[in-house]
Amino acid sequence: MTKQRKINIDGSTIIVYKPVTDINEKNKSALQFLDLMSTIDKYSELGKAELNAKLKWYVNLVKLDFATVKEYISLYPDKVFCNIYNGGLMGELV
């Protein structure tokens, strides 16, 4: 099976990617967070302070911990770890 497929919806092409692993209740928040961190530097329009505050709020809201993130971070590019570290989120995840 391919890692992505293209779907046309109302004249727009949408690319749907296969998940990096099976998604379940236990890992869904960690995977959402890691997906976000893989593109945060590309799409965020917020300033660094505001972005970091919102990310910390989210991490606390979903009670995300480093043990869960650590289990899946190797499935993502190295820049994800850098974005977490540079965003000052290591303290929130430990």
C-alpha cells in the first residue's frame, strides 16, 4: 500500500497520508502532537512567544507526557525533535 493517495474534492486535490502507525485511544494525542510539530515551523503565523504558550497549553490539556511521545518520535523526521526542543516544550513533556 502507498504512503499517500490523492483525492479530488470539488476541484481541489487533497493528499491523504497513511498514518505512521496504528492510531488508538492511547496514542492519538501523541501522534497529533508529533504531526503538528512536523509542520509547525512551516504553517504557523504566530509569534514565538504566543505559539509556545499555545503549545504548552495543548500539552497540558491533553496530559501528554514524554514517555508517550518518545515511543513514537523515531517515526518522524529529526526536525520534529528540534521543533519540540527549540519550542521549549521538553519541560512540559517530562
